[in-house]
Amino acid sequence: MFGDVIKNLRLSHNLNQVQLANDLNVSKQTISNWENNNILPSIEMLVKISYFFSVSTDVLLEIDQRKYLEITGLSDKQLSHLQALIDDIRISTS
């Protein structure tokens, strides 16, 4: 559910509810209500949350569980190294 997604993202970024509320310019009660699935954010806030956590809105809404990395600004050589590392990790964990 949406509340679980938000809570997991918040905790993975080592934020408490007050810190996240301040970063998103909402109240701590709003964060608590989201995490307890009492209310859902507006579409505009959903987009703001997705930018803040660098995830797609599909991830927030549990439509798509794929994970993404922000790679903007990396050179082709750096991307090649990163892809090789990812491939190595996948092979070693299979």
C-alpha cells in the first residue's frame, strides 16, 4: 500500500516524519496520515514525492517495482563501468 512505500522510502533515507514533512513542506501529521493510509497525496504532491525520492510515480503507486539509478551526467565510459558492475553483481547473486 502507498503508506508502506512512503514509510520504507523515508526510512531508507534515514529521515523521520518531521524531517520529511519539512522537506516536502507539509505537516508531520500529513506524513503520518499517508503512512497509515488514512489519506493520499494530491497528484501534484505525488510528483513532488517522486522527485524527492528519485522514484517514478509508478513505484509510489506500486504499479512498477523496477528500481532506477540517476545517471545523468555520467560519461559513456562511466556508464559502461557501471553496467559491468551491475552485471557482475547479478551473476554473483544468481
